[in-house]
Amino acid sequence: MNEHSNIVPLRQPDEIDDPLTNILRSGARQLLAQAVEMEAEAFLAAMKGLK
């Protein structure tokens, strides 16, 4: 950016780099992955009887 500009860059979510945030993000990713797997298993079980 121009050194005479008043524009301030916004902080991006990925720029937050502290241990607690990393732990929370990791846990959230694991929970989401488990939820998706459970939904997929439930869907497949429900569709299994429709053959």
C-alpha cells in the first residue's frame, strides 16, 4: 500500500495465531468431521432399505 494512504488492512481470521485459538479451531474441525460422518452414516442407513 501507498505510505500516504489512510487505508488500514483488515486482519484476516487465519492471522490469529495463539495456542488457545489453535486448540479451539482444531477441536471445532474434529467436531464438524464427526458430525458429517454421523450424518452420512445415518443417511446411508436410511437409504439402505430403499433398494
